[in-house]
Amino acid sequence: MKIVAVLGSPRLNGNSALIAGRFLETARSLGAETRSFALNALAYRGCQACMSCKKNSETCVLKDDLSEVLEAVRETDVLVLASPVYYGDVTGQMKLFIDRNYCFLTPDYHSNPQRSRLLPGKTMVFIQTQGHADAAVFADVFPRYEAMMRFDGMDEAHLLRGCGLSRRDDVLEREEILKQTEDLAAQLTTRYAGQY
């Protein structure tokens, strides 16, 4: 079983990255193969709307540090997207990555029921952290990206969310979030392990 985590925060030890790290650590302890990419450490551009991935290529034609990440997404069973909320949305780093996922759609994705180039059976885990303690605030972020990633070919999606995390390591004092993270990692790892 393969898990790829894409970290959208510029803070390598921020709350969203810490949750992702706990998820990967738990999955590794149960035999999963894991990889992690910190987007802020990579040099890449957003989608250029060149449409090459719909005309003469099945992959994104941009050659930059995101090429390896997109290939890892293609091969993974579980994709973990981790981002704090910045100005009401995922970070800019994460949004550029998500835009580049456009290459996973077939040229006729508007009319083709098999619109994704990704193999079926993939799961997305969306980690969302925010300083605001009210869970009603920014509750629209996950549904928006869940819809987009399902459109891209993810069969299911799970949310791990931490609200009221103002300091960069507040989540380490929130046992309920860490327990939920470990439980989900164990559940998915066990399920996928049974398929191999």
C-alpha cells in the first residue's frame, strides 16, 4: 500500500504538517509505504492552460519539481493533502498543486463517464487546520476540494480538521485530533493491505 502526502504549509513543523506526519507515522508502523512532499520547498508553476494534456500528452508537459509529485499521485493508493487555511482557503502553494491535477482528466472529461486517467480505488485524506476556533467558519473549504478531487478520480474522501490552532504546534496538545488521525490511518492501511 502506498500513501503520498502533499504538504501545503510553508511551515515544515506547523499544525497541518504535524497531523500529516502522525498519519504517515501510523501508516508506516502498519506496513504502508509513504512519501511526503513539502510544496514550499519545490520550484514549480501553476497550470498554464496550454491544454497539452488534452491534446498530445497524458501527463502535464511542464517540467519542474511538481513532475515527481504528480507521478507519485498517479501511483499512490491514498493521497493526503494537508493545508492550513490562509485568507479563507488552502495556501497558494496547495492551490497551484491542485490546479496542476487537471492533467489527470481525459480530453473528453465533459462527456466521458470515465473522465479520470487515474486508476480507480484511490482515497483522499484532506487535512485542514485553522486558527479560528469556530468550526462553522471556513467549513466550505473541504467540500469544494472534495468535489474537485473526486472529479479528478478519488473514490472517497476523509476530512481531518483542527480548529483553534493558532500557534504552530497547538495540535500536539489536542489528543482528540491526533487520535482521530491515528484511527483513520490504521483503518485505511488495514483496508488497503487486505487488497494486496
